[in-house]
Amino acid sequence: MSIDTAKGILGDATVAELQSALRGTVVRPGDPEYDQARAVWNGAHDKHPALVVRCAGTADVLRAVEFARSQDLLVAVRGGAHSIAGFSTCDDGIVIDLSGMRAAHVRPRERRVTAQAGTTWGDLDHETQAFGLATTGGLVSTTGIGGFTLGGGVGWLLRRHGLACDNLTAADVVTADGRLVHADAEEHADLFWALRGGGGNFGVVTSLEYELHPVGPQVLSGLIVYPLEQARQVVTGWRDAVADAPDDLTTLINLTTAPPVPFLPEEVHGTRVVVVAGMYAGEAADGEKAVAPLRALGTPIADLMQPMPYTAMQQLLDPLWTAGAHNYFTSTFVEPTDGVFDTALELHTTTPTPFSEIHLHQLGGAFGRMPADATAFSQRSPGLLVNVIARSPDSADFDAHVAWARGARDTIAAHGQGTTYVNFTGETSPGTVRASYPGDVHERLVRVKDAYDPTNLFRLNQNRGRGRRAALIDRDPPAPTWPNRDVWVHCWA
């Protein structure tokens, strides 16, 4: 679509009327800041919205939703803009950009924090750690709290304190009919249940309240890197080592390629490796005993498991996950069997780029003890979440990389029941939605959707709308590039 076409969708007077009602700003095609305003983290999505509304507060969100409804515009909602499936942007429609809404208020005595929906996990951790408190947050600190939480929220506190959505205690939501509603366990309880894992399908969440827990400021955490030739003994040994691990310990296996970073010997740069990553949320002295078996899984290339600030662990992976690269994620829940490990290790040797990875997330603990019907995230029994990632600096051969990831996912999923995690999903389809929300959970979500968004105004998500807007939109575009090798090395230096 050309800029002229996009700009012509809405008249100048119409947009000027919207701007006059806002404290924030409206950005249109042709404006100097348009390309920056339309850009999202995942370079695989190169969209041209008719306008981007940079909201300064809830009143702006109300005006933007009213405008979108009156103009019959496609709506995308952006918080941290990390949506793997590209839900943070759209062609021709309106992007309701919450990224300027980043205020957070901590109430340490109550162990609660209320944060606006544009807040990132880096922002939130900064505020809560001032009081030695935290809640389950993203593995990359630039991720926004909103979409992450609404889809579930897997992080380093998962086994100690559950998913991010398990710690959500309330949310303010602008609904499709232009109301602001407060949802918690008592008020709009059906909506509150759906928001805890059901995705951004029911309205624009403008603020979120979380339960906080004593964590840090120092935690025992980090990475242990093993060579590929020790891969099978490492992953099977890891399974045995964490089988009876305390809830304070959350770990994952990353089947990846060694980056050119100073803490790894130059001779292993660019070779496939196995990384054991984890965090112990309790006392460091107890953590040393808990992680000792992880240090003995083989002969490490590097052992970077050590006491560090909680905020440092939350930001540890940031340099490898900067904006602009093409990303595709796909996932499946399975049990940690020999067959799963053998399949994953074989697929590890076929990754299409040095940036493509397979993650094996340890589950259980508080995550597994949450009753399946307590939240819309109902898949509490599996022992392992596998995330298959195709990542490339640019669009070259990216379709083939995506095909590899889908094939790898299907091969691993054959060892389980084919269920998936909505936040680690690179596209939307009725099958994906059903795999993310099986059985009665899906039907209950549809009922909530019908109650709060019967015309499916908010349909850029893993959608359950059944109205006239329910057709799902294909998203598979080309885009910008990723930082070059020198920048990457600098970030890790």
C-alpha cells in the first residue's frame, strides 16, 4: 500500500477532530515520525496503518476506541510491541499505541503494584526492586507487561510464583462500547478470568495490578554452556536434576549457536551448543546446593551461574533480542521424555540460522498447582514447554525458516497432545486457538467475548469472535534489518 493510499483513508478534518480531543498525538503517513511510529519489534511485520494514536492516558484510549468504532477501522493495540504474530500493528487501520503510558505505583505494605499498560518489564522491575519485590516477568526486559500477562507470562519466577497472569489481581479495560470497566475477582469476574491467559481479545487493558513477592535484590542465576557433543547427557541429566528441584529454582535448556561474545572461547563461536539457564529465587546459599547438579551435567565451556542483581538477570538476554530481526515462534506442551529430547537434539543440528533456537522450559511448581479452571490459561499439567524459534536478521529465505520451525514443532508435538502456548505463536488460525484453549475453556472465552465485544472490534489477537468481523487476517510480511555483528558483540562486551 502506498503512503498516498493510506493517507487518503481518512480526511484531514476527521483526523484533526480526533487530535483536538487527545492529550497525546496522532501520527499519519507522510508525517516525519511515521516510520518510527509504525515500527514494531518483530521485523517480520512491515505494516502501514492509516494512523497511530500515541495515547497519553486512559481518556485518549477512550477517544481512540470511539473513533475506531465510528470510522469502522481495523484496530491494533500496542504496548511493548513485541507481539510475535504482529498484533501490535496493521495495514490501513488504527494503532492504539499505549507505549507512552508507563507509570507504575508500588504499594510495598500491600505487596501490590499498579502499572499502566505501556510499561515494560524493565520499567516495572526498576520500581518494584526498590522495595525488594517482584512478580513473574518477561525473559527480555523490553517486553511490555500487557500482552505478556494477558497471554499467560512465562518467566524466571514461574515455579516459585506462577505465571504473570496468576499474579494479576485487577485490570482496567476500555471495552468495545466505549466504557472503562474495572475487572477483578469480585467485579466483572468473568472478564477478569478471561484476561488471565485469554489474550487481548476483550478490550484495551489500560492498567494492570499485580501481587508482588520478596525477591532479590541479589539472586543466584545465569547460564552454563555445554558443547554439542555432550548434549544428550546434559538434557537427560538436566531432567533428572530438576525433577525434585525446589520451587525457587526455575530453569530452561536453550539449544542454540554460540554467539561471538567475550565470555566464550573464540573457537566455539558459531558452533552449536547447549545452554542451561536458570534462576534461584531464594537465599543464595540454598541456591548453590540447588544448582550444583546443573554444574555437573558435563564439562562446561563456560559457567556463568552466579549471584547477580535480579534486574541483571531480567536483562541478561536483551542484547540478543533487539528490535528489527525477523522472528517466528511456535510451541507445544509435552512431557520430558527421551523421545522428546532425542527429537529436539536432532532438530537442533538443522537450525536454519545461527539465531534460531529450541527452548525447553521446565514447568511445575506453583505453575502446576494453579487449578486448571482458575484462569483462562488452563494447561497446568504438562512438564515441559517447547518453544521453536526461527530468527533471521532480514527477510532472505525467511519463509523457509518459518517452514523449518513449523515442521520442527509438529515433529516434537507428535510426542504430546498438540497443545500450544498462545504467546509463543507466530500466526493465528482457528486451529491455533483451539490448541491454546481446549475444551470448555474455549467456549467460556467465546461467551465472554460475546458479552464484551460482540462485533469483534478487537480482532487482532488469537481471536474467538463469531460476529460479522470474525474473519481472521493473514499476516506474513517482509521488513527491516537487525543490528550487525559488531553491534551484537558490543552489547555483550
